[in-house]
Amino acid sequence: SINHGPLVDFVEKDLKSVLAAIDVFQAGTHSADSRLTEIQVRALLARAEGILHFLMSIGGADGH
């Protein structure tokens, strides 16, 4: 029911943003000399969890 209009554009752009954040996370945690702080890692994880929750809610997977 939301697969039209401005929301589709928003979801696409938001997802690209999160994928870029995940790239930063992976680059920062998969090297021996990670420069990400614990706070930064937690922030990136929170962002990834947020998009997953959002996608499940618009996809109907949250029971609504």
C-alpha cells in the first residue's frame, strides 16, 4: 500500500544511506587498526537496526 509516490523515493535513498553506513562499519571493524570508537560502532549498529525495523513495518512484518 505504500509502493508509490514520494515514500518510495525516500525508502530508496534511506536504504542507500544505511548501506553506506554498513560499509563504514565493516571497514572499521574488519581491520586490525580499527579507528572506530565504541560509541561510533554502537551508533552504526543502532542505525542498521532502525532501518531493519522500518523496512519490516512498511513491509507488514511487524504484525500491523
